[in-house]
Amino acid sequence: MPQDPDARTDALTPVLSMILRPDALSRARAHPFALTPGAADCAAIAGTLGLRGLRKLRFAGALHALGARDWELRAELGATVLQDCVVTTAPVSTRIDTRVERRYLHALPQPQGDEVEMPEDENAEALGRSIDIGAVALEALMLELPAFPRAQGAALGTDGALRAAPPGETPLADADLRPFAQLAALRARMTGDGGRNGGGSGGTSGGGA
């Protein structure tokens, strides 16, 4: 059973933890940060996220004052991830380069009643006593991971089924596979009928004698 994303983030936070406390920061300037974990930390992150490998992870940006009480994080995330192909299990390398934004609001609007609506600003969250830059980086990385990594030659059929073929070859589609399935079914019927017909002929011969 896949791990809960929040649980994985909590487990990895100590590896990349960088705590900023807004109350202690000057609002007159930006507060830059940069996270570049080494090989051992990348290996630990890869293991927890179920990756074959993780290289060149970097999360760099700055925290800026937003209005009188809020804060905004703007950063760039870069990483090279190695995953198993969902069809062949062959290694699939993906380069991730994305911009990350978060807005920490002192007065985040709360949903009223039993209905929970998505906030208008999907990057907004409640401002707490601290902001863990490492947790933000890990969350952003997990959101960018390909859900169904496929190696070259692996294809998604029109029915949603995943199929593979050697490089340079076209993956077999349902229409290509159907004659073989029909031939197998015919052979099975012939084998079964042959046994039953053989037995029936013997019975009839015996009754005539």
C-alpha cells in the first residue's frame, strides 16, 4: 500500500530541514535560502519516495514580506530522478525544473459549514510560527514526480493498458493480439472437443457391436 504523502514528508523533513521564523525576520528585505543535499541525503530521500535514484537536487529562492503581516516564498526546484518504468521496470530518468510559490497568510479564510471548498489561491496556507523550507522542497518534489514513468518503447493503448516493445519497434495493439488469442481459443476448443468426440465415437461403436 502506498505511503501517505504527508507521512513521507514528515519522515524526510529532518534530512532537509531549514527552519525560518517569520516573527524574527526583517520585513524590509528578502531572505534568501538554498538547499543542496549531498549524495547520502539524496539516497535517503530516494529510498523513502520509492525512487531508483535522485541527483542534483537543489531548492533555492527567497522569502519575501507580503503586505503588513503575510509572507511569500518564491523558489526554483531542480532535480534528476530515476524511477522504474511501470511496464518494463527499466530505469527511467526524468529531469525536473519547476518554479515553486507559496503564500503564508496571517488570516487565511476558513470554510464555513460542512462544505470544504478549494481556496481561490491554491498556493496559500495559514501562517504558522515557523516555515520549514525543507518540507516545502520535498512536497514540491513529490508533486512533480511522474505518476506513470514509461521507458522508450512502452506505450499506453487506447483501452488504457500499458504495453512495451523493443526500441524502434511498434508496441502490439489489441487488434494485433486478437488473432493470436483467437487461435489459442480455437486450439483449446479443438483439443477439448477432440477428446470428447473420441470418447463418443468409441461409445457408439461399442453399442453397435
